[in-house]
Amino acid sequence: MQTNQNTTTPSPLKEDRRPNLQTLVAWDAIEFEEHEKGPGWYLTLLIVAGLLVFYDLFTKDYFGAILLIIIAAIIYFYSKVKPEEVHVQITDGGLLLNNTFIPYSNMMHFWFVEHQHSPMLHIELDAYLNRYLVIHLHNQDKEEIRKVLSTYIKETDLDQEPFLHRISRFLKL
């Protein structure tokens, strides 16, 4: 008896195991939007984390204090990461991001959000974690992408990004 494995999260495919895909639209995009963080941003992180750690130590919540230090360190190191370039391909079988293939069967719907620098394509996946995929369009024709994607998945009338993405943008993460 064969078991049917549910692949709800994107998995990298090796070049030789990739299905025969016809590329319909392709472009290069940055992995994520980089936000300029000055010394004030880092000072604010240090002050907020320090106050929270001090409060946890004052209330003798040592585990909470250690956890806050770890979270602050992760935020600091994540803020130093530079975005890489990703080659995006919309194919007849799904989305190909560098070597990661996401079939249309894992996509629920898509929408576009206008930002200062460039419009962004948002795709909601059926995955539990990493539910939203955001792709920068740069100089790509939004209508061409809409036409291609709408033949495989439906477009929703959302016109803004998810709440946590807005918070992340506000905090410059």
C-alpha cells in the first residue's frame, strides 16, 4: 500500500528531477525589502530589550530574561542580513524561485500591493507556516503576470499586505 505524502511546503528540486516546465514569465527580484537602519534603530532595540530584561530580572523571571536576550540577539543579527537576488519564473506548473518549486496546487490565491519602490505580488499558500509569499515585481508588467497567474489560481480583491507584514515593515525588520 502506497502512502500519499502531502507536500504543503515548498521543497527544493534538483535540476535533473525538476519536471518539464515551460517558463511563461521570468525576472530577477530581491529576496526581501531592505530597510535602512540608523544608529537610533539599534539604540531603541537595545533600550527596549534592556528595559524588558531588567523587568524580568526584577520579577525574578530568569527564563524570561534569557529568552528576551536571545530574541534581541536574533533581531539584531537578522537586521544585518542583506537580501539576495532570486530568479523568479512563472511556469505552466507553478512558481520556480531559484531552485524551489511551488506547484499551483499549493497556492490558494494571489493579489498585488502597490508600494513606494515597486509593486509586490502576494500569494497565499496552503502551508501552515510561511503562509504568505511576497515577490517584488520591479519593472515587470503587472497585467501580464495577472493574466498568466489567473489562468491557474484565482485573484482575490485584497489590496493590502497581511497585518504581520505591515508590522514588520513599520519596525523595519
